[in-house]
Amino acid sequence: MKKIASFTVDHLNLHRGVYVSRLDNFNGTEITTFDIRMTRPNFEPVMNTAEIHTLEHLGATFLRNHKTYGNKIVYFGPMGCRTGFYLVIAGSYSSAEIIPLITEMFTFMADFEGEVPGASAHDCGNFRDMNLPMAKYVAKRFLNEVLQDITPERLIYPK
């Protein structure tokens, strides 16, 4: 079988950042998939499932309720390797264009107080696997160390 595009990215030289993973066209509709890489693959510890799960609930809720992008969100969810998230949006966007939205989302997650949306037995299949304090910590770390004053090399995959 042909190797899929995401397995051709050099994960030994990939740093934390926001990258266009793929640009697809479905029946005339452009779809952009973003790689939101929160930890450096193979160099830093991965995130635990509880904080990833919490960030997924917070991020998906924020994005789907966003006044500009809400109706363009196709998917937001974690990578299996637990180093970040995929964001799929209807439309053609560059990483630089989407940084304001990503920054707004990570600010929301870092500052979130209260009950995590959808964190109940009725709404979620694993509602006990949540860690809001740690989710806030990793969101704030990514916001402060990567998104604030993001550099071009954190917007384009390494060669």
C-alpha cells in the first residue's frame, strides 16, 4: 500500500506548531486539515488521555460555537500519538490565516472555569477521564510558548 501523507512528515524534525496537514477537494468544496502539534514528537512526553479528552470537549465546543468559523468546522479531535490535534475546516486556509482562531481557542481553553461541556454519563462515553487543571496547563503552555509570536518555521512542515 502507498504510505499516507501524514506518515511522510519527518517527525524527528517536527516542532510544536500549526501546520497545514492536507488540502482536499470534495465535490468542489475545499477542506483544510490542520496539524496542531502541541508536543514535539519523539522528544517530549505525550499528553495523557484525561487532558486530551478535556481539551477535545473544550475545543470542539468553542469551535462549533464560533461566530465566524462555527458553520465551517468539520472535525476537531486528538491525534492517536497524543502529541496534538487535527482541525478540519471547510475552505482553503493557510496556517498563518488560522492562527488568530487557534489563539482564541487556546485562550478559551487556558482560561476555562466551570463544568467541562459534555462531561456527563449522558453526553460522553468516558466522562470520568477528564482533567481540567492539566488541560488548562497544557493549553496555556502552548499558547505562551508557541502561539504568541509564532515563527514561520512553526507554520510549515520541515523538509
